[in-house]
Amino acid sequence: MTATRLDGTSTTTRVPRDASVAGAWSRRRGLVIAGVALAATAVAIVAPIAFRQMDYFHLQRVELVGARYLAPTDVTAALRTDTSASIFDDLDTFAERVATLPLVARAEVDRRLPGTLVVRIAERTPVALVAVGQGLRAVDTTGAILPIDPAATPVDAPIVAAARGARDAGADTRLLAFLGRLRAQDPVLYDRIETAQRVGPDEWQLQSTAGVRLRMTPEVTVGRLATIFPVEQDLQQRRLRAVELDLRYRNLVIARLP
């Protein structure tokens, strides 16, 4: 609204909106927002159902990510699907099927339009090889035998020899768990371990690829084992070579020479 003052100047003032009009506008805006949200929900529900019937979105390809030992054919078999399936089928169902494979620790499945399923997996990691029958089998940190044939698929892991003395499954698993931590925390040192063995209730022996025997207790940590590096460097500078490094004594590494 514009009003003219006596001095000839003018000013503009806003006419207050009628309360009933403002309330009606607010209600209409609320209904519009609710309608949009409802429509979006309906599209999210109905669109996949409609797309599932379209040949364009039928499964054409499966992409496998994260597999080192797992064969792609095992994954496609576990999916239990073919080109008649749609990538808008339930992804959780696909992931649950893949997760049933003995070598799979976790599985996730995503879709990539127009026709690809992307399967991402985390494998159960082999940390050692153990003698089973006439051959070697890969095992994880729990001692479970993994469906990997080392003759067909090379497994770069230490060989764990049969324990000396009385059988103790818990103690054997503890050694495997240590190898798992070593692999995760210090892969360079892990790659240097050729064999491992439990030789008593309080002693493990590891053999390095250089032929050095490492004696340790089950309480030795990965960081403590890594202290062999400066000891070896010191010996090399003095042109000496150890045949055994003993870490069983606190804060000491005892080197035995030939």
C-alpha cells in the first residue's frame, strides 16, 4: 500500500496478511510437500517392480571385486541366477548367498545400470599351511581348513609343523592367531617366516627364509619380534651371521653364532 504525506513524499507499507489466508497457504504448502514425498515413495516402490519386467535391466554381467583365491565360477554358482534375472532383484539376498561360500568372510552386492551386479567380498585369509594327509592345506587364524588347493593356487604362507608333546588345540590356534597378526601388522617380516612350530607349552620356534631359528614365547608381540632387524644389521656390520635369535628373555635378543 502506498500513502502520500502532506510534504509530498510517499512511503510504502505492507498490508498485513489475513490470518485465515496465511493459515490456508501453510496448509496447502504442507499438503504439497506431503504429496511430493508420497509420490517419491511410490516411485521408489513401483519403479523397481516395473523395471524388473524390462529386458533392458536383465542381468548381463557379474563383476567380482576383492577375490584372490575365490573362483568367479563359484560366485556365479552361489548367486543362483542367470540372464533372466533383473538387477533390481533383492541385493541382500544375493549377498547372503555369496556369504555362504566357505572362503567368504563378508559379501556386499551393488548394481550398476543397466545390467551389472558388482559383488564385493572379503576373503577368509590363509595364514599358514598345515600337513593334512599326504599334502598341505591352507588354514585361517582359527585353524579352519580353507577350500584352497596350494598345488593349483600358490599360497605364500609359513608351514606350521606338528607340535611337539601333548596335543593342545587352543595353543595351536594361538600360534595361528599370532601369524595372522604378524601378516596384518608387519607383512615384510611375515614373508620372511618359512616355518613355525610349537615346541612346548611356553615356546614357539620360527625358521626364517635365511635359515635363522627364532625362539620365542607365546607372549612375544609383533613389535617385539621386529627387534631382530637391528640385531641382524649390527651383526652384518661386524660381518657376523647368527644361526639363532632367542627372544624368550625380557628386553634381550640373544644371538647364537655358528
